[in-house]
Amino acid sequence: MLLELRDLHVSVGEREIIKGVNLKVGLNEIHAIMGPNASGKTTLVLAIAGFPGYKVTKGDILFEGKSILKLSLHERARAGIAIALQNPPAIRGIRLRDIIRLAAGLEPWDPSRREPDCFSEKFLRMVGLPPEQYLDRDVNVGFSGGERKRCEIAQVFAMKPRLMILDEPDSGVDLDSLKILGRSIMSYLQAHDCSILVVTHHRHILQYLKPTRVHVMYDGKIAVSGDFDELVPLVEQTGYEQLVKEWKANG
């Protein structure tokens, strides 16, 4: 099992957000987490990634069979957990080519060596961005929502992760970028041994990813799990609250 959450409880400050989540993600699987606002989706994935301020008060997070609770954000990244944030920040003074290289553990490109930066180029091409237009731009400065997300995914690819965590990759993304993102992620998954945990409100990105399993979070717990073709249409027909009520009523 690549990732396993055992009765996970997570607090932010004095407030408990995650209230006992159990989840297993196998190698080469895609798991989607859906749910209404403030249900705990982003808190869950940030806790898995090891962001400071997200305190595990009970339970465990196992990655490749070992607890990672004592590992920092950077140590978890080195172990193979990469996260693409919902709102990637703009960073002035740092070129996109260099942050892609840094994500892979390489030094920034040295133009004095007169060698082309083929490394960064290939990852931008993977997400459908012309390298000649983006390599030397400051990270996300003046980028559209779709460009930000595609650049973020290029950085994740450069890390060669075992587990990709995608926090609302379809938020603020136009349909063309969404199609490119979905196909790029699937191409990467098919070429590498890794798994994906994706948080989303909608089916838009999921129609390209075709998740192995979909989980609906509600009030800090996974309330319902099911197959993509079965569960997502129910969400769209009934809404989250009604779906959870019906699930509880049926035991």
C-alpha cells in the first residue's frame, strides 16, 4: 500500500477539522476527494503533505508502510510526496526554469556555461507550454489561472513523485487548459509508478483522470466512497448533503 491513513484526526489551532479518516491508496491508483466547502478536504491533503500548523492529534499516516508523522514537509517531499497547491503563489525574482530545476534537486541554470536548459524545457512541453515563452519569466507573475496550474504541475513532474496530491487543479482553469492538464497527468501516471490523490468540487478534471475510487468528505470524515461512474452522477443529482443523508439512512 502506497498511502494509508488510520483513524486520522487533525486540528488547526484549537479546532478539530479531520475527525477520523481511514483511507488506503495503492500504487498506480487515482483517488478523488470531493465534498462541500469547509468539509476538510484541503486540511486533509495539507496534513498528509506535512504543512506546519496542521497537527495530527490521533491516528497515523503511513507512506510505503512507514509512519511519516515525524517527517517535515521537506522530508516528505524527498520521500516522494509532491503537492500542487490550489492557489500557486507568484514569486518575483525567480525564473520558472530555475524553480523547475530546484524542484528536481538541481542547481539553477548557469547561462555562462553556454549549455541549453533541456531539463526544464521538457517539463514545460509536457504541460503544453512553449519553453521559449515561459522559461525566463518570473514564477506565475502575470500568469492566467490555467498557466499557473500547468506550471505547478510541471514542477510536480520534475520532482518524480511517488504520490501526487492535487488540490483543486481545475479551479480557475479554462476548458482548454483543463484538457491539457488532465491528459498530461494521465500520460505521466502511465509512464511512471506513482499514485494520485486529487481534491475537486467538480467532475471536470475527473473525466480525464478516471479515478479508481471517489470519496465524499462531510464534516471532517469520509462519508461515502464509490466508483466514479456510480458516485459522481449521484453527487450531481442530489448534492452532497442529501447524498450523505440517504447514505446514513441506508446504513
